[in-house]
Amino acid sequence: MILKKILIIYFLLIFPLQSNEVNQELIEIYKNLRCLICQGQSVADSNSDFATTLKLVVQDQVEEGKTKKEIYDFLISKYGEWIVYQPPLNKNNFLLWFLPYFILALGGLIIFIIIRKSNNNKAN
Amino acid sequence: MKINFSKIIIFSFVVFLISVFWMGLKNNNNYNTKNLTGSEISSFKLPSIYNGDIISDETLKQNQFTLINFFASWCAPCRLEHKYLIKLANHNKDIKILGINFKDKKKNVINFLNELDDPYDYVVEDQDGKTSILFGIYGIPETILINKELIIIKKIVGPIDKKQFEEILNFIQ
Amino acid sequence: MLSNIGSTLIFCILSLSILIIYNSYVDIKIKNQLIKKSIYNLSLLQTTATVMSFFTLVAGFIFSDFSIVNVYENSHSDKPLFYKVAGTWGNHEGSLLLWINILVLFSYLFLIYNLKHNKKFRLYTLIFQNFLIIGFVIFLLLNSNPFSLIYPVPSEGLGLNPILQDPALAIHPPLLYVGFVGCSIYFSAAIGSMLSEYNGKRFALSIKPWVQISWVFQTLGITVGSIWAYYELGWGGFWFWDPVENASLLPWFAISALMHSVMVLEKRNTLYEWVIILCLLTFILSVMGTFLVRSGILNSVHTFASDPSRGLYILIFLSLMIFTSLIIFFKKRKKDEYNFNPNSKETFILANNWFMIFFLVTVLIGTLYPIFLDVLTNIKVSVGPPFYNIVIIPFVIPFLLLMAIGPQISWINSKKNYLLKTIYILGGALVINLFLFYFFGSYGFYSNLILIIATFLILHLIIDVKKSLKKKFEYPRIVSHLGFGFLVFFIGINYQHSVETDFNLRVGETQKLNNYEIFFENIKIEKNKNYKSVIGDFKIIDLKKNYVQYLSPEIRIYAKPETLTYEAAIKSRINSDLYLTMSNISRSDFYNIKFQNKPFMIWIWISALMIALGGVLQLMLKKNEN
């Protein structure tokens, strides 16, 4: 049956994939930090001097057992919120996080009204 | 009535959007770390390049004012601001200058300071640059003026120019 | 001399636009069904002049005429011919000329391909399209003239950024511009439709092919841009949610929504008002995107050299466009008759639009928010990949689900049978996913769900293929949706299972990772025509499969202009790519090495191309019908 054939191909394709290397968490942090002297690159992608230094600092802090949030908070206290790519949820960024969902709800409401109107039209 | 209300909202929103874009065009302030002004510096410990003595934030508490200057022998703009550092060193007010040598080689620094005169009361080395992050540094040269309580009064990104030099003088009067 | 020809031709375009507007306005008053022949001729003349002006600039680049500022700033005699030509549109002024070309070309094509449609509608469309053309031509003449002269004539050009000398990057702008600027025609058509009250199904039929064409090119443009970023930029990613990338994605969401809604307008004669809104919104987003990119208001690795005066012009133009369309819209709108079966395809297309607009709004807010906050409160925040991933990814799941179920709805004979079939397929997807789970231990909750649903969609469509072999008109939808399902699937796996490492190494040292050993064999230096390269030879040993690969990333030092680029060494294979970049650490003999294993990269590109292919199929089918 088609489903079986698909399963077999799937299995063969997926098999070679492997598990993650150890320092994925480090890379994740690097990706969330902005290289301040580059034009729109993360510390993970940048080859600049600043990126090199910052990576060392992050490595030290991770080894000390600091959590991701602690590291981000520390860097934000030194460099401002601009250095992290995930904007923290606070009164400055509240709108940023809230608006998309608000629009989603609004859109849903509009569609609901349209469908109801359409039902009424059908009934008439 | 409902249509009029949404018309007003949409028009206002568009006017708002365009105004913000227009203002965004005019004000092009670059990123800086002026937000650090008013906060206390972090604790740090760095070895002096001359005798290995440890200089820390505690050391600086004895000074009325300390000017912390991040520099390196390989940094061209550092040479531009050097004359202001010398002037401050010769000033009769109680301001001490701490030079933090960033990612450099001892031999090169000593040559650099011999060549240009040494304005620093202390020179320490930050070999891997990690301490600079504690100070919110992202480029060289950068300078921080702190008071006796180790509070940051002024942060200068890039070489000190005449205007900033005069501002420093005003602060320490 | 070339400069004079070019400038003259630009003035011709301007004059012809004015003539076209005037003649069209006069002809509208004449109550017949035929458009005066002179208008066709003017339009053809306009197209000829525009294309000739573009070729004039190309000639300037080919013959290295450095008396033209644009050629001087962006070219060099030593550049290979292909890149000299591509240099024409690889800069602000030249790309603006390309914009105008597309505006004019589409204006003419729309005129001659709509013979069966209402005269007033066609003329109003022509008029407004020409207003757009005039706006851009004036901008070009006053601020960004590609034919400006420089005296004394320099002997050599400044050269083009070496990063831009790449085949993918050469074709990426033209592809994208046909998408971006192609939407201008249905912006004008929307206004034309409102003014002439030529609405409903007939309007849908008129704009549908243009929506499809712009959509195909936009999809291809974005895909090629991502492919270029992956192979050339050296960070191993292909999408960074960079503001400039987002500027190209916003119209894509709008066009996709429009493409679906236009079908509803055509088949059921409803949603006219919404289609108008989308038509207007799309080109407004394009112009806003170009404003963000060229004005210098954003900080990005992609921006053209910025200039606030450009920004001011584009902002004025954008404002005029928005206010004009809003005023006309509010004056001319009529209450829409919503007359469709709520359990039908139309509802699902509404749902598609709902999600598309949500994605659009999210990307829009993410892109604009830092600007707004900075202007209003002087606080700088960054909005990057984590924001977009967190907000968008969860909603991709219901979106894919609706994509699978939606098209089936009109053929539901028995609800019970359908429900059973759905459960069957969902079960199949879950089983497949169990294999993934078994092999890799746990992975993200959302990635899990996404893969299940993507698989569900894919299976659904494959079964659909069997059923629809006879129905040719289903092919485009199946191909595009299948492409989309595959895209989400492969990106999902790639995102979750990419292995990325970052470490410092000296020549002769080996780095041991979980599944690999990387030996830094040696460094060699080579001199090329216009750059010096530092090449690192690396031996990669795959410990699990006992397999050896050699990769040689480069650091290139260019002289004219002085730039440094990092060339990644990439081995693309069927099931994954090996990716290696090397950069030197100043004042140290260590090199920073980034090694990545990225599953299914090639399939990501293939899926994206498949999406575009569906659109192409649809256009071909339409042609056959006619």
C-alpha cells in the first residue's frame, strides 16, 4: 500500500540523522546575542573581535552554572536591550508581544461576523 | 456611524505611521552605552603590567575621581586621544588615570608608553578582553570617568575629543 | 554620449506618461467600447523608450564608461562581463531604473491583455499606473539619476563589492523586482476598478494572472536570495529575519492571501472589498519595504548605501499612495453581499487569509517596532529570530491542518467516511513521527507537532494525487501545497537536527566532537586576479560512519575595494550538507572554526522551488484554456 512505501522511504531518509553535539546550548546563546559592531549579525555568525571576546565571557558564565536568563540579564545591564535578539517581556516591549495576537483575535472576530452574515443571507 | 469611527482610526494610524517614519529619518542616533551613566562599575581584578600587583575596584575607592581608559598599542585612534590623557595626568586635581591594556603584548605596550609618554597612574592588562565586557566596552578606545563611590559619571566611546576633554574637566572641578 | 541618450530617454518616458494620462482621461469620456489606437501606440512607445534607457545603462557598464557616476561607483574594467552587466542593477540608481522598466512593461502588457474587459476600467488602471511611473521617474531625475555625469572622467572605476559578484545574487534582484513591482499593476487596477465600478467576477478574471505572475517571481526571488545567503555569506543559515529580508516577505504573505481570495471572487462573486484591500496593501507594502531598505532608517547587513534624502522622497510618494487609495476606497465602497456556504472552500480560504494576515502582521510589527520605540522613547531594542519563531511557529500547525482539510471540503459525500480517512492519515503521520522520536530521543514539543502535521499534509496530498490524476486543474494546487508541506517538514528537521559547533584551532591541531574529528591540516596562501586568499585544509572524519571528507574554507582579501570575505566550504549531499568556515583571530595564531552538519538543505531549496512550480503550472494551464 502507498502508505507502507512512504513509511519505508521516510525511514531510510531519516536514519542517517544524528544527535546533537554538546555545546548546542552555547550556540543558542551566541545566536541570541547581537554583534554590536557589525551590521546586523549575531555573535554566532560574526567573526569580529567583539564576538570573539563575548563568546569567551559567555563560555565562562555557562561553566559557572549561570542560566541563560542570568547571562542575558547581565549583558543587558551592560549593553542595553539592544544586545539580545529576543526582546524581554517588559513594559517597553509589551505591545510588541501583544499586538500580533490581538490582531489575530480581531481577524477571527471579523471572519466570525462575516460567516454569520452569510448564514443570515442564506436564510433569507 | 461605525464606518466613520473606523475611518478615523485608520486615518490616524496612517498619519501616525508616516510621522514616525519621518522622525526616524531625521533622528539617526547611533547605538551607544550611555545608559551606564549613573550605575556603579562591577568589581574587577587585573594585574599591573609592571610588577604583577593586583589593581581592583577597591584600589580606586581611595581616589576622588578615576578615569578608566581602555587602550592598546595596536589601536590607531588611541594615539589621537593621548594628548588629552597627558593633560589630565598633569592636572592638579585629584584624578587618577587607570589604563586597561586590551588584548595586547607587554613588550608592545611598554614601547608605546615610552614613545608617547605614560599618563597612567596604573596600567593593567586585560589579555583576553573579558574584563572589558564587565565595563560594557565594545570597541577600543573607550573611557569611563568614575567618582569616589565608583559611580560612572561619563562614558566616552571612541577617542576623547576636545569637547569631551572639557566636559571631563568640568566634572572634576 | 551614453549619458545624454539615457537622460533623453528618461525625459521621453516622463512626457509619454503625461500624454498617456491626458489621452486616457479624454478617451474615458467617449462612450464607446474601444480604446483609441493612439493610446496603444503611446504605451508601446513608452515601453520601447524605457527598455532602451535600461540597455543604455547596461552599455555604459559593459563599455566601462566612467563618465557616468553610476558606472564609476559600481564597476571596474577588470570585472568579468557577466558581473559588469549585473552591476547595472546591483546599486540604488540602476535598480530604480529596473523598477521603472517593470512598471512600464506591466502597464503596457496589462493594456493589451485585457481587451475583453471594460474600457473605463482599463483606462483608469492605465492612468493610475502612469501616476506611479511619473512618481518614480521624478524621483529618479531629482535624486537618483543613473545617468549623472562626473567630470573630469576618472580613468578607473571603484569596483563592486566582491560579495555581490555571484551568479545567484545577479539574478535575485530582477526576480524579486518582478514580484515587488508587478503588484503595482493590480494596485492600479484596484483603483481603476473602484472608479469604473467594474467589480466582481470580471475584475477577478482580469487581475488573476498578474497576481499569479508576481507571486511566482516573488517566491523565486526570495528563494534565490536565501540560496545565495546560504552559499555565500558564510554563517550557514538562509533566513535571519533581517529587516530587509522581512521587507520581501511581507508582500509575499499579502500576494498569497490575495491569490486565494481572488479565486473566491472569481468563483462566488464575493469578497470583492477584501480583494481590493489586498491589492492596495500589497504594493503599499512593497513601497514601504523599499523605503525601509533605501532610506537608512534600518540597521542591517543588506542595506544599500543609505541616504536620508532618498528616504524623504519615497516617504512622500508612499504617503500619497496610501492617502489616495484610502480616500478612493472610502468614497467608493459598497456593502458586500456575503453569500457563501460556511462549510465550503470559501471559509477555508478565509481561514488561509486569516493566518496569512497574522503572519504578515507579526513580521510587520517585529520589523517596525524597534524603529517606533527608538523614535518615541529613545530606547533601542532588537527583534530577531527568537521573536518570530516563538510567535509564528505554533500557528503553522493549525495552518497546515487547514491546508490539508480545506480543499477536500466540497467533495465530502459522506462526513463519516471522511472522518475515518482523516484519522487514518493522522495515525500514519503519528507512526512516522514515532520513528523520529525513537531515533533521536526527545526533541522540541513544537517541532514534534510540526513534523506530524507536515507529514499529515504531505500524506493527504499524495493520496490526493492518486484521486486527481484526471483533474488537471488540481495539479497546481497539489504541487504548491505539497511544496509548502515539504518545506515546513524539511525546515523543521533541519532546525531541530542541525549540528553546529564553534571552536578555536591552530594549524596541526585536532578538534574532537561527539560524532566528528576535525583535523586542521595546513594553511596555504594563493594569489588570484583581484584577491589574495588564505585557504585552510581540513580533514573531517565522521566517526559514526567511518567516512572522511576534505573541506577547504577560504579567507579572501580583496584590494579594490578593500574588503575581507569568508568563503565557506560546503559539501552538499542528498541527506545533509557539511559546512565549514574559518576566520582568523587578530594577533593570535588561532583560527575560529565553525563546523556544521545541516540535514536536508537541498530538499529545502527543492521544496521552495516546488511551491513556485505550482504557480507556473497554473499559468500554463490558463494559457492552454485560452
